[in-house]
Amino acid sequence: MRTGPAAGRTGYFHEALCYASEEELLAVVVPFLVGGVAAGEPTFVALGERTGNLVRAALPADTKVEFLSGGDVYGRPTAAIRMYRHLLADLVADGATQIRIIGEVPAFGLGPTWDWWGRYESAINRAYDDWPLWSMCAYDTRTTAPGVLADVAATHPHFAATDGRHLPSAGYVPPETFLRRARPVLPDPIQADPPLVELRDPTAAQARAAVHRVGQGRLRDDEFDDFVVAVSETVTNGLRHGLPPVRLRVWVGTDRIVATVSDGGTGPDDPYAGLLPSAAGEPGGLGLWITYQSCNHVTQHRDSEGFTLRLTGGRPPGA
């Protein structure tokens, strides 16, 4: 049997917690966690180091809460979804009737890369709805931009109020609508210079060779290998499922590599493309899902000339 505001419900109960002080954070989070433990529910904390330590110090001794590394969990949106889906499935298979999690997007995710974290917050309304999860996503209103807070209201069906109430979000937008919205794509400063690579209709092998030629040694070996895979998958998708011409451009900075792959089509129809593996055989769905797990930032853009994916390997600006 489920407890708390999710009692009597099925699926995912997704709340935002917007707080303006450490006292407000703890006033909501500590009862949430203690209540989960008292009810015998698997209960987790996936916060950053500072907020995680605040919560750890405020909990009663021997409270059986599991702390996850927030930085590891929230490295990339698609990887976070994959990890949580495995965790939730395992817990329910072991008999859990409700799971509680308090988490937060890392500080760097609230800046120039917020676009894909906003998509994450929307997509998980579907991605986690197969399990009896009650989660809170914490946002510090002192450091979170107004535009981000507007997206928080649009992607969370509920708010956990600091006075103990649980309120519906008047600004909530269903994910199928939110994920189809055109979102502004901030230019990466290194794109102000001419690209080091500019190819028209390259094969996947030619794309890989070009990235190796200009980017080898600029990233850690594992990051670079992942990035090359992402470029290869994206070029292959453009050639197979887009419209010609397919154009690859690559820029290289001191701490990152940026590639754009454009084609003349409209991009995937599936609003969850990249964040969830396509269950309906959506063209290119698996390749996009791999790409989202292989880069540190992915943006998508549609205009009168077609569809563009921008891939960033290494440290995105502002991170």
C-alpha cells in the first residue's frame, strides 16, 4: 500500500520542491525520508555534495536511507533515466510497493545545458510511470533562474510546499506537448570561428576519420571514443532517415569538441527521441538514444532548412 500524497494512486507521483533556505529544504526533506523508512519503503537521496551533507546531518541517527552520488546519477539525462528504470524495476521485483527519492539536477545543469535537463524532467513523467515512485526534485530559488523555474512548474505535476502541503502545479504541461516545443539553442562560443571540418554527405567512416583527425587528444580517451560513436550514429541517422544534404561540421576547443549534423528533414516524430529507446520502431530512435548517452550535451533545432543536432564532447560552456 502506498503512503503519503501518492496513496491510492498508481504510477509516478512527481513533485518539485522549490525552497529559499536550508531550513525550508530540511523541513520538507527530513519528514519525507523518515516517513519512507518508517513505512518500510526503499528511500534514497541523490543530492549534490553540499545539500546531501545537510540532509545527512539533519537525519536522526541510524535512519536507513541510501545515499546515491548525485554527480554520478545526474551526469547525463538519458543515463540517469536508464539507471533509475533499472533500480525501480529491481526494487518492485523485490516487493516494494512504493519507492521514495529526493534528487536534484547538478548546478551546471541549470545553466547553458538546462534545455536537455528540462526535457529530462518532462520525459520522466512517462519514463518512471510503470513503477510506484514518489520523488521530489529540489530547486533552490536563490540560485535558479526564473526561466528554469517556469520549466520546473511545466514539468512537475505537483509541488511539495514548505508548509507540508502537496499542491497541483497550475503550470504543468503534458510531456508530449512540452517535448515538442521549440526551445532556444544558445550558441557555443567556439562556433563563432570557422569549423575545422565541413563535409557534405559523408559516410559514417568518413565522419569518424574527420573527428579523429582534428580532435584526437583533446578529451579523455573514453570521452573521445564516446563522442566519435555519437557523431557516427548521428551521421548514419541523417543519411538513412533524413533528407539530403547531410552536413557535418566540427569545432575544437581547449576543453571540448562540438559537432553539428544537419539534414533537410524535420527530425524524429517521437517527442521522447534520445531520452528513451524507441519502443515503436521510430526511425533512428536507437541511434539517438545512444548519442544522448555518449555526449555531455545534445541540442536539437528545426528551421526552414531542416533539422540539426549539436553534439558536445568534453566540458560544455558554463559547466
